[in-house]
Amino acid sequence: MSTHGQKGRSRPPRQHAGLHRIHTSPLRVDVVRRGRYGSQNMRTAIAIYPDFEPQVRDLVAQHRKLKDQSLRLAVYFAPPRRAKRDIFLFEVIDGFGGDAIDQDAKLFEFGYGSTPGFPVPSETTLRMILTSPTEFRHAIVHDWKAVQELRAARDAGDAMVIHQDASGKRLWSLLK
């Protein structure tokens, strides 16, 4: 029997197709969804940022101590169209990659899972995006995809500058 249109009664909240229950923890929110084929349940972490700020700050502090490279800018961010279970750290380092400009218009990115120095939940990856000031300026001018993601995260309030020197501050301000 439908209660639609009857005064004083409200419908129970609609459940989204395939959504079964939500689990929360201090580090993440899991949504269990019904598998597309059959009845397998698959967990998808939907919220990590900014839970790892202290660990990211520690990692950036280690990077700042490196003698052979000067860290100019470090940003912890959550790109809107990427896996929410992952941790994203963007760094601008003097001379990185020999100051070369990538011919495929991509900033150097790699990822790794949990380590003794940076433990993360299973299925979570620390994704590092590294560039030089020269390449970053070029990427901004030519609006590379990584720059679009960084800008979108900043505009959504999902980016925090962990470290910037005077050069890094100028670079960050170029991201309009």
C-alpha cells in the first residue's frame, strides 16, 4: 500500500539500487554494493581525505630533509574523479626528471600500498605525483589533466598545502 499523496505520512527513505549498508570507521567509510553479476558483495572505500594528514605531513617532512633535491611545493589532495580510497600527494621538486617536459602531457605518477613507514588500509594506495617547477609551469599553461585534477580538488576545498617555500607559493598561485 502506497503512502504517496496521503497527508501526515511520509515514505520511508529510498534506498539506492545495489546499496546495502554503510560501515564507518575513523579512517574511512565503506559502502557495500551488490556485485553486478551475481550476489557478490564488494567493498568500496568512499572517504579517505583528509584522514591521513598527520602521516602525509610526516612524509613531506622527510622529503624536505633530502639534501640533493629542494622540495618547493607539497599538496595533499583528493581529485574529484579518482578513487576516493587513495591518498594523493603532489610535489614540485627542483630538477625533478632533469626538468624535462613529458611529451605525453602527463606528470610522473606512481603508487604504492602500505609500508612500515606509511601504513594504510588494505585496498588503499598512496599516489604520488611529482614534477619540476619547469614542467609544472608548462603543464599549467597547457592545462594538462593532472593540473585540471589539482585545480578541481582545490576549488572543491579538497586540497591542502603541506609545504611551500617562496617559489612553491608562486607556483601554487599560478594554478587559476
